[in-house]
Amino acid sequence: MLVENREDVTILAPRHRFDTNTAPEVEKSIWENIGNGDGKMVIDFSQVDYISSAGLRVLLKTAKQIKKGGGKLGLCNLNDQIKEVLELSGFMGIIDCHDSVDSCIAAFE
């Protein structure tokens, strides 16, 4: 998992699959970087080719915590398969999704 900080935005970039095997590691990294949820976080899916229900569960918990803390969460660089999973599961209405890290950060302003 790559972690980058740009000013007041934390960018996390999981790799390959976001499933039962990797979700605990991704979740741990998110919680280490989320603080009390009042910050800004981008999850960059450019290197993720699959998401399972375990990955969706982590995203939902993250979105709830950030919303509760008054922070902002955005997802970006979704491939067609992940975009379809998020649309079918209703996540596109809960979490802002963008084409790039930069457009995600710009939407936070």
C-alpha cells in the first residue's frame, strides 16, 4: 500500500486486489491515517483490479467515520469493473468518485 500526503490530503493507493486477504491491511492503513475522521482522504484505485464485499465493507466504515468527523473522502481511478460494483452496491451515491487524484483533491475545495 502506497501512502502519500499532499498538504492536508492523505492519498492511499492499495494494490491488486481489495478482498478478504488484503482488506485488513488496507483497513489498518486507513485507520492509521484517518485520525478522528476530520481530514481529507483519497483512495486511489489505479493499481486495484478487483474489489470484494470485504473491500466494500472497509469503504463503508471509512465513509461513515469520515462523515461523522466532518472530513472528506474521495475515490479515484476506478476501472470499469470496480465502477460497476460500486454502482450496483449503491456506493456511488455515498462516496464521491473522480477520474484522477487531482480532480478528487480539487473537489474537496
